[in-house]
Amino acid sequence: MFGIGTQEILIIALVILLLFGGKKIPELMKGLGKGVKSFKEGMNELDDSVKKTEEKEKDKGE
């Protein structure tokens, strides 16, 4: 994964734990999860919009 090994991931996790503390991490992950969900929903809406536009153009061409 991007040239990152297990040791590097553990070091990054340890640094995050030291910076934010154990109590803040669940809140950070919850916010990250909401952000990813929102991004996926936006991408799906964009995809649907593109498909509808293509269908309209295809219908006009016939």
C-alpha cells in the first residue's frame, strides 16, 4: 500500500496516539468516516447526473 510497510503504519499510529490522545481518536475517526461517506455520496450523485445527461443526449440523437 503506497510503499508503506507494517512498521511505518505502526509508527504513524503511535504518533497520532501521542498527538491526539486516546479519547480524541474515536471522534477523529467518526469525522473521517462521515467525510468519506459524504464524498462517496457526492461522487454517486455526479455519476447519476452524467448518466442522465448522456441518456438525454442519446434520446435527442435518435
